[in-house]
Amino acid sequence: MSAQNKDLLLAEAVALREQGHPEQARERLLSLTAAFPDDSDVAYQTAWVHDVLGLEAEAVPYYERCLQGGDLGEEDRRGALLGLGSTYRVLGRFGQAVETLRRGVAEFPDDGALRAFLSMALFNTGEHHEAMQLLLRLLAATSDSPRVQRYRAPIEHYAEDLTRIM
């Protein structure tokens, strides 16, 4: 199979997933994975479709494979880090979730979704203080609510140490 055929088949599989046909997309992606086992884009899309189908344990090796290669585009890498971290969390692999999501936040510090998922994983590992810090900072920085923005400075202040009493 040529690279051009691979790109066409990959686009068709992604379209199937996006159009609500994940089983058909999965079949095509598994065939592509067999033909292109080292292709990061194929691995990422295969991981994603497994997640969509609720097959988280099956998604993990594809996420891990796509992140090992250095050729994923920036948005796909961001999505793969979030997907793998979230999947680890769903599977109860909380330490791995925190590690993966921390890596994602380090690479993409502007990504609020990565920070939100990291806060959930931190909660699961008992790191409640850091989880709340992340969420409060995210709320203060991204909320469009005029009432939240009115209290942005105190929210950010208390995010530093919720146990502090004035």
C-alpha cells in the first residue's frame, strides 16, 4: 500500500468516526495499523476510535506508540497526551495519568483541558491541594462570567493556599 493510499484511507476512517460510524472506522484503522505499524498518525487515530468505542484498554498501546514517534503534528500530540492521560485515569492508572498529563501541561501550558484533566488525576492520587490550585487558576483565567472576573484577584490569591486564613 502506498503512502498516498494510506493518507486517503486514513482520511476516510477519520470521516467515518466523525460521522458516527466508529466500528467501521476501527476496522479500517486496524488494517492501516497492520500495514503501517510505525505511523504515528495512524496510531493516534486508532487510539482515538478505541476511546470513542469505550475500549480504553485497547487504546493505550496505540496512544503510547503514537507518542513515541516524533512526527505527530502539534494538535494531534496535544490530543494524544490528553487522550492517553484521560484513558489511564479511566483505567485507574492514576500515577501514569498524572505523569502523562503533567507532560502535556509542560508542553502546552495554555491548554485548559489538559490542566482540567490533570486536576482530576491529581484528585485521584490524593493531591487535593494541587488539584484545587489548578482548577481555581483555570477558572480565574478562562471564565467569561463577569462575577468570576470581579473576584479574579482573590480567587488567584486563595489558589496559592486555601488553608490560609486572613
